[in-house]
Amino acid sequence: MTALMKRLCADRNGATAIEYGLIAAFVALAIVATLPSIKRNLSNVFGSVDKELATAAKAAKR
């Protein structure tokens, strides 16, 4: 029984999988946390582009 416990404690394969899982979880959390900011910024950029295109279209019709 002690030999089995020693062998299980020495096995580090599971630790690597857990580490990769934690890294993936933190990356996903960071992405989810920044999405509202990215959405707001993109909305502002595309809103500005829309206004500029509308202004250019009006000027072209004159």
C-alpha cells in the first residue's frame, strides 16, 4: 500500500493537465472581462465611421 502511495505522489502527469486547465480558465475569464469594453470601443468606432460616410454621401449629392 505504501508503494502505491509513493508511486501516486511521484506521478506528475495529472498536475500538468490541471495547470493547463487553470491557464485556459484564466484566459477565458480575461476575455469575458474585457468583452464589454471591446464592444463599447467598437461601437464608437463604427458609429464614427457611419457618421463620416453619411456626411460624405450628403456632400457627394450636392
